[in-house]
Amino acid sequence: MGTKEGYKVVKCRRCGSLYNLALPEQAVLYEDHYFDEILPELVHRRSREIVTTFEEYRKIGSLLDVGCGSGSMLRAAVDAGWRAQGLEIASSAVETLRKQGFEVNESFLEDANYPDSSFDVILASGVIEHVHNPDSFLAACFRFLRPGGLLYITTPNALGSSVRLLGLRWTAVAPNDHVHLFSVSGLTTLLRSHGFQIERIAAEGANPLELLHALRKRGETSGFD
């Protein structure tokens, strides 16, 4: 694909997923990534809507939010009656959420000491694109989920409209941060290789403002209004 932020970004010829040829130093990448901020009500409302869809998987009542960040999904799960825990590597986020009364561990998922089959639901919203070794990450997810539990993942689509129109200019192509961008088929293949069955896939959420801005800039450079 080319070079961005000093990293060579390449595309898999088989599935179309994007990835870095070299990895950044993950140990310091998220040290000051989160702040004690007030999230808009729209974010909390959407988090509550998503958590509501997990009810059919509630058996033992436990939920893990991997990469819980500012805590919107974690808060929605607790409010819905889940025994919810967070997992986060950003010290600032962990400290803030603990002060708010949430149970949050500061660790990579692969290094966490959760018992096998201990969660009904594992959330990984906007996480897997940051993970240096997706195989070990998904193996840990499978191990910590109870049989029949749910893994809920969101991630940018490497074959979506944004990357087709913008290429490396797409903001999700951020190789200092997003080391893998999966296509639908690439992520599906990876999940199935770790024993997961695909319940549902939805490809959505392009940023129209970003696309409009890029198209306007293209028109300016081409001499069009």
C-alpha cells in the first residue's frame, strides 16, 4: 500500500486485510491515551443499546470489557446488572475507573489470570486492530469464555468504502497505533481458526464527514468546484 508514519503498510493478497511490516513499541503506546473526560450522552445511550443485546447469553452473569478505555460499556453493563470487569493497559484509564468504583485490571489479556470459562460475554470494542499478536489474543478470549458465550468485536473494515476511496489517507490507517486492519473475510477466517462460530457480522459506520472532506480536497487539486 505504501508508507505512513514511517511504517510500511501492506495488504494480504488473499483476504485484503492490512498490516504493518514492523510493529511499534507497544509498552509505551497507550501510557497517556485516556483522560478523565465526560462522554456525551449519545455514547452512553449506544453503549446501553449494545449491552441489551447480550441478555440471551447471560448464564453466570459475568462480563469482561477488554480495552475498557473511558468506561462507557463497562458502566452500561454494571447498570444492566452484570458482574462486569474491565481490562486495560492505559494506567490513566485504570486509575480513573477504579476511583469511580469499577473493577479494572491493568494487564494484557494474554497475561490475565482469569479462570477458564469464567465469562458469559467478552467485549473487545476497537481493540483487535491494536493487538500485536491476534492469534494469542483470540486464544485467550476463547479460553476465558464459557462454552456458548459471546465474543463481541468491533474494528475498522479493511475493505470498506473509506479505505477504497481514501487509501492511506484514511484516518483508521494509523500504523503507529492500528497494526492490523482486518477485512470481514480475514477476521472471519481468524476467528474460526480459534474455534469461534460466527453469529452475526455487520459492516457499517463509515465517517461521511471524512469522506466528504477528502472528496472536496480531491476536487480542489483537480480544478473542480
